[in-house]
Amino acid sequence: MKLQLTTLCLFLFSMIISAQDGIPIDYLKSDFHKSRREAFREKMPENSVAVLFSNPVRNRANDVDYIYHQDPNFYYLTGYNEPNGVLMIFSDEQVNDAGINYNEILYVQEKDPRKEQWNGFRLGTEGAKDKLGFALAYNGSDFSNSGIDYVSFDKVMFINFEDDYRDSKRDQADLYSLVETFKTQINYSEDAIPDPIKERVYEMIKVTDVENSANVAQNIGRALEYYPDLKNDKIITEYVNTTDNNTRIELKQQVIKIESETPKSNLDTETLSRIMGGLRQIKTEEEMVLLTKAVRISAMGQREIMKAMHPGMSETEIQGVHEYVYKKYGSEYEGYPSIVGAGNNGCVLHYIENNKMKVENDLVLMDLGAEYHGYTADVTRTIPANGTFNKEQKIIYDLVYKSQEAGIAAATVGNAFNATDAACRKVIDEGLIALGLIKSSKESRKYFPHGTSHYLGLDVHDAGLYGAFEPNMVITVEPGIYIPEGSDCDEKWWGIAVRIEDDILITENGPINLSAEAPRKSDEIEKLMKEKSALDDFTLPSLD
């Protein structure tokens, strides 16, 4: 542990030294976003263009919208935090009608004093040039006159549309209009966009020899469980269901024939996400400053509620303590809806109602994360509301802790991404069998139903390729055991839900727990819960 802490201190110190250039260290500079665009361009296929859109404004109710949150890919590449934007990145230099060479364009929402009076300052085109470092920036209303000949590119890369944006009617350059313009320019239709899952299955069928077709058919059959739309394809379903090799050979020929007769499209909805996943899964020094702060803020929230917790608190009040700590440290938002589940509520993995009025003597599962300048943490602790684990609670808690220790130890460079899950699951399987809660590891998913790790960064489930671990990846390790009321076991276990989640930096010298400031061991939690809280004397007048 000392080695890990020393490594972390040296890592953060090196980042601080490298960033002392007169600009506050905890704000990303335009040079960062520019470097990310350059890194993206290096990975683009030849003769290609990538088109990215900002996130939509989403309505909460009537004329009130949710607080705006930028699309992480868009922010990563631009630093632009306003809606109604378009980014275009070209693999090669282009020349416009004025003879100007360019390889990127940013379209932004136009400055409008009246709208800015109501909804806040807008950068506009000059701000996009001065603050964000774009040589070419235009108003969104100019997007329809871009003059880009998309047919001339081998690949037009974009993320397919979810149609979750509204037509404001009053704004001719809102996201709805920008997307519709783009669709018209590229002759977009759903039929023109290949189904990537179906394409992969067809490719498997096409390259499989008859000797291996039975195994491949079995693998495709498992895929149908996760992608039920594939069942609508007669070739795929027949390939899975038949046992006749001659039939599979005929089906393979049908696939080859279909592919040869299908017109090739230059529209590509896969490559952009793959490139972004490869970039965002490796954190830069600048990103680590923000992400580390978000994690530490979240750990402090867990520490403070450990001191403030008592059986008379409500789940909502507990949530409020966490989020107050976030704001006190300068965190703008939560990275995702806060989860505070007491007792059986903790068995609901994404329980966000948080409406139990008194947590009483239950275990309280708290899965929360501060978002700091766009980067989010994801830290979970489970603590006894009365300050002391009872016998059954402690047995389950210590088993999850032991499992997590094994998972963190597996988060080393070169290991497969699922190594942490395998390590955690082995410990929990053996523990549940020893306790008589299950008879074999095949049953363990009813009490440990989720995966163990995901990437962390601009998203709580951040972009990545899920390959082998590399230095400067940040992942979660979060095993859990959930025994809902009515489970097929002794009633003494009912309503116990435990998850422990930490944010782990992968380095050449081993994993570093960025959220270690929040106690994890059961005895350390009980010890901290005995300390006085700054909130003990915070009382409000009764409203009765």
C-alpha cells in the first residue's frame, strides 16, 4: 500500500509541475482538445470525414429543460459546452472556395443578445476561434451551405441517430435542423446503414469452414439471446437451427451472394465510436487531474456520511449529505443519479427513488459519484446505519471485501479486461457455497448478477474497447452480493445487499486505488462512524 500511495503522489506531482503555465490546473485548455483532434485524425481511414453533433437539449416538463450536458465525444474534441453544434474533422486537408486550407470546421449557435439575457452567454464564432482554437468556425445556420461533397469521401463517419431531440420550430439552426440537413446531404436512410451486429454474424458464417460450422452456429445462437432482432433474419435462424452441413453450405453461399449484390455505401456508423473508444480509454495527464479530484471528492462524501449516519435518517437525507459535500468541493454535478438503498432497496441495482423515510438498523448501500469539470467518479460503500455490522451483515460484507481485493489485484497491465470479474467471482462463488447459500458456481449470478468493471472518465460507463489492460486506464472494481427478501435461503440473510466499488488507475507498477480515502474494511468503517460529524449540530426548525 505504501508503494501504491508513493506512486500516486509522484504521478500527481509530475502532472502539477507539467501544468504550471499560468492557467488554472483544473481546467482543460484548448491545446488539450486540439491534441485530441490530432490524435483522432491520425486514426482516421484515408479520404474520410467525421461528423459529430452536440447533445440535444432535453425537456423536463412544460417550458423547463434539464440542465444541459454536452456529449462527451463532442466535448473531448472541442471543449464546446453549448448545444446546437457540429464538428467536422477531415483525414486530409481540404480547400474551400476562398482558397483556404482546412482540416476541421466547428459550427456553433449564433450569438443573440436577447437569448443570452435569458439563458446565458454564447461563445459565437469569434469565441470559438479565440477560446477554443478553431481556425474555421461558422454559425449553425451556415451548415446547410457547407458545400461539402460527401460522395467524394470513401467514408463518412458519424454516430447513428437516436431521434431523441425536438424541433424547436423557432430556431432554424437547432439540433433537429442540423441533423435533418446532414441526413439530406448524405442521402441518409435506415436501409443505407448496415446493421453492425448482423454484418458480424454474416462475416462469421462467410468465413467458417463446414467442419467448424456447428460450433459457430452455437455461438451465434447465444448471440440471438442478446440481440433478438437477429431472429428476424431467416438465414441466421436457419443456420443456427439446422444440423445439416449441406444446408449450412447453401446458407453460406446465400450470404456471399447477398454481400456481392448489396450496393456499397460510404456511410459508416461504427468507426467513429471505435476510434473514440481507443482514445478515451487511455487518460492523459490533464484528464487525470480532473478525474482524480472527482474521485477524491466522492470519497470525502462517503467519509462524511459515515460520521453523520444514524438510524433516523432518510435515504434522501443521506443522498443530500453526499451531494452537499460535492458542491462544497466545487463539483458542478453528480455523474449519474445517486443510489442510496437501505436494506432490501439495496438489492435493486439501479435504485434511484431514495425515498425510504428511516434507514433504521439496515445496511445502507450508497453508489454515488461527483462530476468535476466533466469527469465523473463512481464510488460505492455499504455501511450499517447504526454504526455496527451484525453477524450476518459482517459475513457478507467481508466476503465482498475479500472478493474486491482479489479483483483489484488482477487489474494489472496485460491482463484481459474480464480478469477483475473472474477474480472477484471466484472468491464470491466459493464463499457463497461455503455459506450454503448456493450449491454450485452456476447459481451465483442470482446473488451477484452484474459485471465487475467498466471504464471511467467523461462518462460513468466511459468509452473504451475492453481489450487488455494498459497503463493510464481508469476502471471500477465493484463486486456485490444481493439477497432480496423471499430468496431461497435462510431468512437471516434476507435484505442484505453489499456493494463495494473503487476507482482504479492501472499503472506499470500495479493498480492504484484512487478512492482509498473512503474506508473499505468493516472495522475501519465502524471506527470512522464513531467520530463526530460536522453535521451533528446542523438542525432545522420543525415544520409541524
